[in-house]
Amino acid sequence: MTRVKAGMVLALAAGLMATSAGFAQQPEGKSRRRRVEEKPLELTPAQVTELTKVANERKLKVEDLFAAAKTYTPSGVMDEYVLFSSGGQSGQVFAIGVPSMRLLRSIAVFTPESWQGYGFAGDNDPVRAQMRINGRDVTWGDTHHPALSETGGDYDGQFLFIGDKANARMGVVDLRDWETKQIVKNPLTVSDHGAAFVTPNTEYVVESGQYATVLGYGYATPDKYKESYRGMVTFWKFDRAKGRVDTSASFAMELPPYWQDLADAGKGPSDGLVFINSFNVEMATGGVEKGKPPFEAGASQRDTDYLHIIDWKKAEAAFKAGKAEKINGFPVLSLATSVAEGLLFFTPEPKSPHGVDVTPNGQYAIVAGKLDPHVTVFSTAKIRDAIANQKFSGKDEFGVNVLAFDAVKEAQVELGLGPLHTQFDDKGYAYTSLFLDSAVARWSLGGEYASKHPEKPWTLVTKTPVHYNIGHLCAAEGDTVSPDGKYLIAMNKWSVDRFLTTGPLLPQNFQLVDISSGGTTMPVLYDMPVGVGEPHYCQMIKADKLKSWAVYPEVGWNPHTQSLDPNSPKQGKEGVIRDGSQVIVNMTAIRSHFTPEHVEVNEGDHVTWRIVAVERTQDATHGFCIGGYNINLSLEPGEYQEFSFVADRPGTYPIYCTEFCSALHLEMMGYLHVKPANAVGSK
Ligand code: CUK
Ligand code: CUA
């Protein structure tokens, strides 16, 4: 009787497995994606009446119905774009589909995340090892600026970089499997801001600093600010073939102790230059506790700060010629070298700027000053000319040549209060976020863009109110050489009156804005609450540029090395190998069991556990956890993981699969038996 029942269960399970495997093994093109109807939609009078009734019951307006039609994405229909957003203090990156504004995934970068098995692989977890700074675990990050890798100034969909403002780190995500492969820590500075920005072929990933400090973890009191504190910019060399930053080929430049802010790389005619904003050229040192003016006042006294213009190709040549000095083991081009070699120039920019953004054609750099209602447009050709012909208005206190403002300025456009960041579309418009106005401004570019739109060049065209206090904005491929237009995301800081109350802590609000038509039409289509961290910047890439793996290329794939791992256990060769107190466990995972199911070790053993998911179907992901030992893995099809720990707590531990992988998922378990040292018969 029980035998019959067990047999039935197994037959049922086999059937379930076969069905699900059958689905996943369908050739491409026969997937379960929804078929698009070929007949154009026509509403019958009865359907119009019904639709109107539904709309009236929900108090929807006509524009709401249009917004819904433009964003609603039926089940099985894929989004057109993927938005990669910084996850702010969560330390992560969020991937969001556009126009649906559905959260597709988070990607763990600076913060351990158990679902992804990120940072929960025992004592020698390579992820955890990268999270150590000066011997201390730093398991969070303040992510601000993601940067997709570029080829020829266009997103190529291969890699994503993201900066951690709090700890001056940068994460490297491989977009084949959407996993973080590397975290690099800047050895010069504690925190930064202008990371990550790439040069047009991702030769370098640029990280500019923010709050000046004594480079290399030095110490000095505020009265030594001007002599001892310094800013910096670091050029991280990216090795595309390895998918890693090559720290040995990277270098930095010493900068004055102004607070450097955002960076952007030139492109086209300005390729080879990097632009960085700064504020606090006053070099205010605060000290309200001693009756001195606070930083906010001290740092805002002058009418202008300095836009930094760096010739990174010349700087690279100077570094390669051995002109850098080592600080904390890292090569740094000194200010004196930068001045002597003509690597660094300044030009005045209106008071306390924030964003600097280069136009798609590379001819202009646009700076927005948060305390100035204008955006200032600098001509990159005029900058090159002013450098070549020494059109200087003077030097700063550190001997850096200052290009005359009138020699490099192209235009100033009054937009409104608190302009921060600028993006571009395909119609010759720029879009600037207005923090204090809570609006997105559309304005017309000049030069060769003037023929693309009917408006007068360099003028405000329209503003769309957003909710609320917009920081960054992001248009579709809107910071590349060929923006798509169509969609824009307003990344609003708060969501007052937009959603149900979630306690005193408000979600942020991403609003999808339709920028497909020019002129004064620019409606908001959708609100998306973001209840994790405070995102800053995001980038939107055409979904078909991403060539992500559906499963790992081969069984036994190590995602840390992105290669087949020779240590990956083979099916039929599973088991436990002991050498003294060193134990190696070779385990396979397949729907719906682990092999072996019982693992016996002795208290105090050092256990190295090797586990591979022997699966090729896309939806056959397993997890693996050991409760109480802080271990959880995600084992995607083909994935191999190795972890180690000391079995210092005796007991019998159920181990189980943490992903609901099949009808018999609950049965996908086993036991780790840690035999007490004093047990009878123990060695
Ligand atoms: S920053 Cu946050 S709104 Cu870090 Cu780019 Cu401007
Ligand atoms: Cu494997 Cu659940």
C-alpha cells in the first residue's frame, strides 16, 4: 500500500518534472511569451460604453486612459527598455522595466543579499573579502551613479559600474549574469561622489572625489586645510576581456581641496577631456561649534566655482611616462605635474553647481548651478581653443590656469529654481531637473541642433511639474551619442501625497514622463514608488542590447571567475572526503534532491563544501542553506559554488533548498550531522 502510494508520488513528480523541463527546452521563438495580435484593435460601441463606465467609476480622466494605454504591459509582453538605477543607501542596483515601471530585479553590490546568495558563502567568501576596508567589514554602500559600459559613446550592454559615495568604492557588474564581479576601494580617499562615469570606449571608469581629506588616509586638523587636504580624481583602467578593473594600470590626479562633484567624459570632438564640477572653492572649514559660519554658508560665498577640465589622454601619457608619485601605494599625478604638463585647467562656473553633462555631439558641456536659475553652456571647441591659445583670466591659489569665462561660454539659459542634472533626446532638446521648482524643464539646444526643433536656440520650451523635489532625471539612452527620446524618468526625492502612508519614512517616487512629442507636450504617465534606499542616478538602455545568459554556459560554472571550475563535483562522484580534520564535501543539486543527503563531520572540522547545480533548464534554480551557520546560496542552472566554515557547533542540522524549485521542493533537503567532540566513538 505505502509502496503503491510512493510509486504514484514519484510518477507524479516525474510527470511534473518532464512537463516543466519540456517547456523550458522549447526552442527559442516557441517560448511562452504572449503572441501579439495582428488584427488592429477596434472598440465596439458597447465596449466604449463599458470602458467609459469603468473610467468613471475609478474617476479617471481621458489623459489617464492614454497614460494607461502607453504604459500598461500585459502579462508576457516584454518592456522596451531596462532602467538601471542606483539603490542609494541600500548599496544595490535596481533593474526596472520601462514603460511598465515594474521592478525586475535588484543586483547586490555593496550589501550582502541572501536571495542572491551574495555574501553568505561562509568564511572565505570572495564577496565578503571585497567588502573589507582597512581590515573592517563595510557591508553597505551609498550608491549614486551607475554607468553602463560604452563603445563609441553608446551603451554596449556588457558591464555596469556603480559608485559608493560613502566609502569611495566602485562595483563592477557583468551583465551576462547580472552579478557583481569586483569591488575596488580607492586607496586615497574616504568618500567620493563622481563615480562612476566612463570614457567613450570604457578605457577608464572615472571616479571624482567630493569631500577633501588628507589623501591616503592621512590626518590633519582643519586649520591645515589648504596645505594638507586635497581632492582627487581617479582613472580606473577597465580590462574588458577580463571584465575587471586593472588596478595596476590605474592612476589618480591630485586636485585642490575644492569639493569635486559630478564628472562627465567628453565625446566626439571633446573625446579625451573629462569635466568635473566643484563647489566650496572658498575652502570653508565650517566649525559652528566654535561660532564659525557653517559649511553651508562658508561654501556658498563666491559667485563662481571652478569647472575642472582634464585632458585624460595627456594624463594617461604622463602616468605611463612615470611622472606619478605613490600615495598609499597608488600612483598620483601631483598638482604641480598637472600644471606643468597642461593636464588640468579651470574655468569659472556659476555658484555651487551640481551636474555637468556633455551633449550627444560632444560640442557642449552643460553645467547647472543649484543656486543659480540658469544652466551654463560651455563650448568644448572654445575650451580647446582657450587652452591652445592660453586665454587665461588668471590662476587659482594652487597655480592652475583659469580659462577666461567669456572665452569658453556659449550660452546661459534661464530655466527655473534649483537646476541640477541634464539629459538629451533625439529632437535637439535638453531636459534639466529643477529641484526647487519640482519640475522637468525642456529647452532647445543650439548649434547643429537648432535645425532639429522649431524653437529659438538656447530657450526654455516647457516645464512639467513632478512630485516631488526631483534630483536626477534620465532619458532613454539620454547621455549617449545617440539618445532615443521617447521616455524620461524623473527621480523624485519624496512622494508626498502620492501613495498610501508607509509610516514617517516616505518612498521615493520615479515618474515616467512621455517625451515622444516635442514642443510643450510632456505628460507624466506613471508613478512608481521606490521603497528601498534613495536612488540618485539611473541609465536607461534598449532592452535588446542586453545579451544576458538564460543559464550558465556549462555545468560547473564558477561565476566569480566566469569560467568552468575544475573543482566542480561530477555526478556519480559525489561524497565526503576526509583528510585529518579537513573535510571536502562534493555535492550536486538537481530537481529535487541533493547528493549526498547526509553529510557527517566532526565538531571542529574545517569543511570545504563544493556544490553544483546540475541543471540546464532556465527555471531550475535551487538554493542551499545551513541554518545557524549564516550560509545561503543561490544555485542557478549550471552554477558552481564553494564555501568553507569550521563546524564549531555540534548538532544535527537540516539543510534545504531555499528556492521553490519543484513540486517536491520541500523534500529537497538533507542533514548536516556535526558529531560532538565528546561523543562516544568520536575521534
Ligand atoms: S547626485 Cu543625488 S541628486 Cu549624487 Cu548625482 Cu544629484
Ligand atoms: Cu531545489 Cu527547492
